[in-house]
Amino acid sequence: MIYLDYAATSWPKPPEVLKAMVDFLERAGGNPGRSGHRLSIAAGRVINEAREAAAECFGSGDPLRVIFTPNVTYALNVGLQALLQPGDRVVTTGIEHNSVMRPLRELAKTGLDLVVAPCDPTGGIDLDALRRLVTPGTRLVVANHASNVVGTILPAADIAAISHHAGALFMLDAAQTAGVLPIDLKTLDVDLFAFTGHKGLHGPPGTGGLILGERVDVDAMRPVFAGGTGSRSEREQQPEILPDKFEVGTPNGVGIAGLAAGIRHVMAHGIAAIRSDEMALTAQLCAGLTTIPGVQIYGPGSPAARTATVSVTLAGKSVSEVGWRLDDEFEILTRVGLHCSPATHRTIGTFPEGTVRLAPGLATTPAEIDATLRALSAIARG
Amino acid sequence: MPRYRVILVHTTAAAMRGEAVLNRAGLGVKLIPVPRNLSSDCGLAIRIAAQDREQALTVLARERVEIAGVHDME
Ligand SMILES: Cc1ncc(COP(=O)(O)O)c(C=O)c1O
């Protein structure tokens, strides 16, 4: 079997991740922060280690500004709903996932002034056009760090500068880049950084988070979800202090334990090394694809401008047929269709049919890329 | 001098982070339930040796662990 669906979730998970999760249940089974006994403290320590690992991985100075959530979708929703008021102007891009687009469309029903900055057919953004749309007084700019359909990397630091110049905050959806591209939040200057645990960080599903930068005025945000935190129990109001303001209810300790192990795994491997391996695989994949008659590749040509996620169509074949045959005849696992991102498929001109998405990752080998190219050639022939 | 100081913090996350940074700084730390005479908060507090007070507060400030109070304890 060849697993080319890393953009959906990474598989297999590193053995340390499984071990950390079993250890958590065996040895740290208390409810963190709810009781003061040793098992509760042991659970709290594991979660603190995860907070420290996430802060270190992304170059954020303060682990207490890392808020754990069930996935990036929740992180994005919490950030957007906590921050935005009716009448606020928000600028986003033409390559967003529905986990950004849908919450923004919901907020637009109650008066959010939502603007979508168009992207070019490779998924790239025109920074001059963006600058014109991010008018003074814009509250927030939200961008996908890399497209989950075509892999295009958006210039986060440039978008941050444009946002801040207009007095806006900048929120980054790092679902596709956390653990895949070296990220330093101090250099990128992101104000709200949302990540998921189960893709490039190699943690389990059910983990993710939101990291708030210093520019964000936490006191001016709504809590979104309110409830027990283990702290300030004498008060019936939600605490204002991070991370408790946004972390309510018993956390997914077992998942967070696995996430910490996943983050440590990619850091030990070296994210720069992961990136250069993936660039080589992408170059090999794209070079091979261009030799197959009838294949169209979407997204930027240069491996430096993209992640390893590559979308293709085959002339005269439906994407569902290609995906099915890859799985059924060749045991190659991909994802076809719209990839939760109708905006991107409109941008690249593949709506509503979609594409076949080939997404190699950490454990993919050059031999597997060759086998995939042979399978696609066979499917293209008949 | 009392035997211990008890450092109160605002959240469990801060207590855990406080314990980790003080441990890394080589200070002896124990997490204890917040003494009911100090606060009605039912969370955890950080107990250190009395003589470590200044060093502990410096480390916590540097690591941005906000504290809610420091009390003596026998
Ligand atoms: C760009 C992007 N944003 C958001 C998501 C949502 O991730 P999750 O399902 O982990 O919340 C994904 C992946 O599915 C994605 O690729």
C-alpha cells in the first residue's frame, strides 16, 4: 500500500506517539487541574510539556498563550468568533478551506464585512491587489499558509506586514504547514496562529491549537465557549486569563500527550530536513507527471513555492474513476474531489469536478513516487 | 524566616509551567492544593523553600508566568 493522503492526515504515526498515549492512560490518568492529587498533577505536567513543545516548535515565546483545541477548525472558529463584531471588515483569500470560509460566511450573515482577495490560477496571491483591499480600519486578515488542494505557499510574512500596516490583525491557518515548513512566529509576525495536530505534526486526531501573539488584546475577546477550568471556581464568570479563557471542559489529555510526542518527533527529525526531502519528492513527482499524456498539473511549478501536495486531472477520465482505480488496482491512497475547498477549485478552474490530490509526506519514498507514476501512466492509457 | 513560600498563580496551566521553569532553574518545587486560608480558589499553588523567593520570582517573571501572590508558610 502507498499512502499519498498526508494532506488529509498523516499515517502511520511515529511509535513514540502511540506510546505517549498509552502512557498517559496508564500513568497520568487524573483530570488535569481539577483535583490536586498526584494523578491530576501528572496529567497537568503532560499538557504543560505539550504547550512548551508547541511554543518551541513555532518560535512563540510564551507557552501559556498556546490554547489547545480539538483541531484547527475549532481553533479558527474560536479565534474568529472571539474577535469579530458585526460591521468589522475581514479580508481573506481565494484559496481558503471551508474551515475558514464557512465561519466567515456565517458571521457575514450578521453583518461582517467580508472581502475575498482573488488568487491566480496557481493559487498565488497578488500582494498589490491584497494591499488595496486591506483598507485602514480592517479588523482582520485571514490566510491559508499553504493550499490543501494545490500546495501553493502564501507569503505569510508579507501578508502580516500588509495587515499590520492597515492596523489589522493577521490570522494564519497553518493546517498544511505545521511540521512541514520551518515556522518562526516571531519572524512571520502572526497574531493568531491556528494549527492541527494530526497532519504534519504527526499527532493523533482530536488535537490542535491556537497561539495568540502579543498584539492580540485578550481582554477584548469573547470567550466563545464557557465552562469549568479548574481555576477561579468561586466565580460564575469565565476567567480572563490565558489559556483558561478559551480552554474549557476536560482536555483531550491522551491526544495532547500524543501531540507532544509528535511535535518532538518532527523537531528531532528536523523540519528543515523534512522540507528538503518533501521538495525532492515533489520535484520527482511533478517531473514524472509532465511526461504522462493527458495529465494536467495544478499549482506552482517550482517545488520551492509549494508543499508536497499536488493536484492533477487526467484528460477524459473522471477524478473519481482515477482515485478508485489507484486504490483498487494499485493500493495507492489519494483523495479526489473538492477537498473541502470550493474556493480553491474555483480559483484553479476545476470546480465542481475537482482534482486527484497526491499528497506525499514524511514516510513516502522515491520508489513509491515511481510506482505512483507508473500506475497513473497505466490509468491514462486505458 | 518561615520554612516555605507559597506562590499563587491564576491557572493550572501556570502552576504546571511554573513548576517546570523553576525545576529547570534548579529550585526545589512542590505543587500543593491552594491553602484555603489564602484563597478560595481550589486550584494548585507552587511551594518553594523560603530562601528561594527572589530567585523564583525572577525566573517566573522572565518566563512570563504571572503570579497572584506570595505567602509565607510554616
Ligand atoms: C488548509 C486547511 N485548513 C483547515 C483544515 C481542517 O483541519 P481539521 O479537520 O484538522 O480541523 C484542513 C484539513 O482538513 C486544511 O487543509
